[in-house]
Amino acid sequence: MTSKQDFQNGCAPCSPSDFGSGSFVTELASPRPVWSSLYRGFRKRCPACGRGRLLHRYLKVFDRCAVCSESLHHQQADDGPPYFTMFLVGHIVIPLMLIVEKQFSPDMWVHWASWPALALLLSIGLLPSVKGALVGLQWALRMHGFSDQDPYP
Ligand SMILES: [Zn+2]
């Protein structure tokens, strides 16, 4: 049995039963699907319903889903989307560049003309989808206020 003094001292052993039937137990009982949320976000759709648009003006996230009214303003993607976009583009372009060089050995101007352009186009094309996927992941993991107990609805 733990006392209030134990919790205030921060030395009491914790278990879900210590919290009663409050928010901690409720959140564990209703997990959100991570992979479908990632996929919905990658398609730039609301991670909750999969139908409402997630982004406007290229990378701006809507405050609320127009279809299901899910609050989306909690997202804090920050520098994550560019980082993961560069990671993906690098893992696509560099192997392609090496394969083309090994198989065809084109002139150097072909490399200079093609790979930077491909990397730029892939980055511009993938960045909104990667941002959507990260917002979907944050929603699925209930990060940054994406929980049922929204203090700022
Ligand atoms: Zn929605």
C-alpha cells in the first residue's frame, strides 16, 4: 500500500492499479494503429479517418480535419520531415548513381545533369508525404497532445 507521502517523495512503486480507472489505463486500452496512421499520413490524409486532407499550402497542417474534426494542430514535426526525406532520397539516388556508373559508365556531364535534378525533384515530391507520415505517427503514439484527454481542444 502506498501513501500520498510516497508519491510526493517519488519513491513509491507504481503500477496501473495505483492510478485507478483514470486516463493512463484508458489510453492503454485503446491503442491507435501505427501503420495505417503512417500510411494515411503519407497519403496526406487525416490519420484518424483517412479521408480529410491533412496539408494545405504544401506543408501547412490543417488545425482540424474537415471530415472528422480531429484536432491536428498538436503536431510538432519540426526538422523531422527534411531529415527523413534526405535519408530516403539519399538511399534512392546514391545506389542508382552507382548502378548507372557501373553498368553504363556515362560521361561525367550526364551525372552532373541528372542526379542533382533527380534528388531535387524527389525531395520536393516526398517532403509533404514524409511530413504527413510523421504527423500520423505522432497521432498514433498520442504525442504532443494527440491524446483523448486534449487539454486544448
Ligand atoms: Zn479526419
